[in-house]
Amino acid sequence: AHQWRGVLAEYREHLPFADTDTLLTLGEGGTPLVPAPALSRRVGADVHIKVEGQNPTGSFKDRGMVSAMSKALNDGATAVVCASTGNTSASAAAYATAAGMTCAVLLPEGKIAAGKLAQAVVHGAKLIQVQGNFDDCLEIARKLDAEHPVELVNSVNPYRLQGQKTAAFEVSDALGRAPDIHILPVGNAGNISAYWMGYREYHEAGVNQALPAMWGYQAAGAAPFVAGRPISNPETVATAIRIGAPASWDLAVTARDDSGGLIDAVSDQQILDAQSLLAAEVGIFVEPASAAGVAGLLQQSERGLVPAGATIAITVTGNGLKDIDTALSQRDLTPTVIPVDIAAAAEAIGL
Ligand code: F0G
């Protein structure tokens, strides 16, 4: 049986690596595109979920990280650095381990989900908590890269987007075409830019006849694209996208406008409701930021703006297990406790 070889080997002819380059992999990519009948019924379209939480470190970042880390390795680098709201640092820590490099991560103090912190710790990254937000962390990381012998592996590194564009190839390969609409959360704006690059390349190569409209969703308290300018105090329960000055600004605006798409905002409550709906009605547990695209689809549907019967792909970016604190804080956790007794068990279950 064929074993998935990772995104760099699987899509090698579409990526800027030489035949002699070493390609790392932890088995990233090849994630499922899952039909979501519960959502399809609700919005009157054909909705599919790209489940990026099934990547090795539990988020889409692994696609870009394997690429950036392979590039750094082939260039002879021995140390990498990144700023992160948590997932990039988890991925960087894992792939630096695979590459035999040291890794330092700059994180906004107190704003990282516990699971993501644990990942950086167990993979042995040097953890630095900055008394500022993600945007402050990225500024420091960029300057460290400019002034010291360390490679920056944030999405301003072009190899990150090269790797992440493979998700658009996978969606297209699974559907046999581009979706009519592709929806995803937007934070630092690398991923929407990468998907658009992937869709454009498949279109130019004649693999896809058409291009999707790109719909991006920010959290209302951290929505610089909706404001039309960077904002200084981003705030949202979806800590992964708590970003006020996205690095890939121009690329994301191009993706939005050239695709005939949109970048809009959803409230924290809409995000948490969409997270619950995905878990309880579809069967997929995602972290809060990852539900922003689903929240956006439901919002467009309420406004009557979802084209009937459209083929829609939604990327859910990260695994729910990364941030169980937020998920559980919404719920009643009072346990049902019984003695060791069959009748009591039957009664408690309601049989
Ligand atoms: N969803 C999740 C779960 C994320 O972690 C991120 C970004 C995004 C969506 C937004 O993607 O930045 O390409 O627009 N997380 C980065 C990090 C910032 O440091 O892990 P984007």
C-alpha cells in the first residue's frame, strides 16, 4: 500500500527544491476533506471540511514548517527562531528536532493555549515569553534574523507559503476541481495567501478549470482587514488569531480582491458557537480560531449570501485538543457519579 510521503515529496514538482536537496518530513499533509452534511443542509450548499488538525503537530503550520525547515537545513543553518500565537512554535519545535537544529520561540506572555506550550516544551525549544502581543514578538524575531545567525521561520519566510499552498492542491485533488468558495480563518494572513497561490498555480497548470472565491474570517476584536489598517490592541478568545498587524497584508488583499472574495469578521460568541456546532453536529473538534471560517459561513447564510448548491471548502486549521481550557470553560462539568452497580449505571444513562 502507498504510504503518504509528506507534502514536499508528494508535490515536489510544484515546489522550489533541487533534486539534491534533503527533504524533511514528519508525515504532514494528506489530511482528509470531510463532507459535512449537517452544514450543507443548514446553508443549502455542498460543504466540505479540510481537517488540518490531523497534521503531525495538530495544525496546518506543519505544511509550511517542513518546507522552511528543509530550506534552512539545505542552506546549512543550525538555529531557527519564530514569533507565535502557539501553533507555529509547536510546529517549529517539532521540525527543528527532526532537522537537528535548535529552536527559539517568542510568545505573547499568558496568551498561549496550554497544549501548544506543552508541545514547544516537550520538543525542547527555548521558550521566551514576551510582555507584548504577537505583533511585538514578530518585530523582535525579524530583527534577530537580520542581526544574528538564526533563520526566521515565520510566514514572512517565502518557503512557508510554498509549503502551505499544498493544501489547495489537496483540496483540488480530492474534489477533482477547485471549490467555488474556499473559507478559512485569517490571522497573520499567510494561509489565505498560500491557498490563493496554490489555486492559481493549479489553474495556470491546467489542473483546475476555475478559481475559487476566497472568504477569510477574522475575530471581531482582531480584524485589521475589516478596519482597513493595522490595529494596536487585538483581543479575542481565539488566541491563535489575536493579531493586529498581519505580515502578509498585500498578498491577502490580492487574494481577496483577485478572487472576488471577502475578508469579514465574526464575534467571539459566533466563533465559540461554531466550535460547538462542529463538535456536536459534524464530529470534528477544533480549536476556537479554527472555527472562524465555519462561523463566517453561517453568518453569510443568515444574510442570504451563500450561493445555492455551491461547492464550498472550509479549512479548520487546528486540533481542539490544543486548547481544552477554552472548550471546557463553556460547559457544565458536573460529573455523574455512581457506585459500582449495573442498575445505577442503567438509570444514570437513562436506559
Ligand atoms: N488558525 C490557527 C489555529 C492558527 O494558529 C493561525 C495562525 C491561523 C488560523 C491564522 O493563519 O496567520 O496564516 O492567517 N497562527 C500563527 C501562529 C499566527 O503563530 O501559530 P494565518
